[in-house]
Amino acid sequence: MTQHILPETGFLRLSQILGDPKADPPIPALIPVSKSTWWNGVRTGRFPKSVKIGPRTTAWPVEDIRSLIDSLST
């Protein structure tokens, strides 16, 4: 099992959360769901809201993703 090391603060892009097997090296998923499931969960409140950090850049605070992982593992 791959150990994920998240920074204490900052932002994560969607590919860092859902993984990207085509990247070099491949990025393992923190939350193993599809993009459509992720965006549906954001819309319904199951997953954290995104933050626009640029005109074409969406990200999520690391703290929110860490809290989500903690809540899903209990």
C-alpha cells in the first residue's frame, strides 16, 4: 500500500486527489472515485468545496482533504 504524505498547508489539484495513472510517475489516488462522482459529491456537500486559485485553476485546501480522509476512514 502506498503511503501518502500530504503537506501541512496548501492546496491540492484534482489529479492529486483522484490520482493520474498516465502521469510520469503515476499519481496514486487519495480518494478513489471518478471525476463525475467527485464533482457530484462537491455539489451535494459530501466532498469539500473547491477554491479558485486562478482563472483556470481549481484546488482544494489540504486541511479539507485531510479531514475528508479522516472521516472516510472511521
